[in-house]
Amino acid sequence: MVEDWRLMGQESYLAGRSLRFARWTPYRLDWDHDHCDFCSAEISDDQTGHADFNEAWVTADDDYTWVCPKCFNDFRERFGWIAAER
Ligand SMILES: [Zn+2]
């Protein structure tokens, strides 16, 4: 079976994590966007249409790793993600 191109060893740090759906906010003040950890879609609060998503899933305990809605749906079973309350 051919592995999905988006899978690059994320199991080592993302398996079993809690993720919550949220509007994008910067992890640090000087960051203006993030990328989906799987497909690299751009996630930001940019309103000019440049961002692929303004809202996405983010690791609930550290707000650090972002996953776009499509990849969340595609991989949530494989990774055993828990959808956390906001
Ligand atoms: Zn994605």
C-alpha cells in the first residue's frame, strides 16, 4: 500500500493528541501564519484570500501544531485524535 504523501512521521508527536477547532492566532507575536502540518495549506487570519483556512485544528495543550480541516478528517482515525472542547 502506498502511503499518503502528507504522512511524514507525524505519528511520533501527534498520535493520540487532543486537538481543538479554533480561529488562527499567532503562536508568537511576530508570526503571521502557519501551515497545515500535513498538506502545508496556509492557515492565518489574513482576510485577502491568501490563506487557505482562517480556522483549523490546533493541538489543544500547546496551540502549536495546526492541521487543516481536510487533513483532520482524513487522519483523525489513524492518529486517534481527540476533539477537545474550545
Ligand atoms: Zn492539510
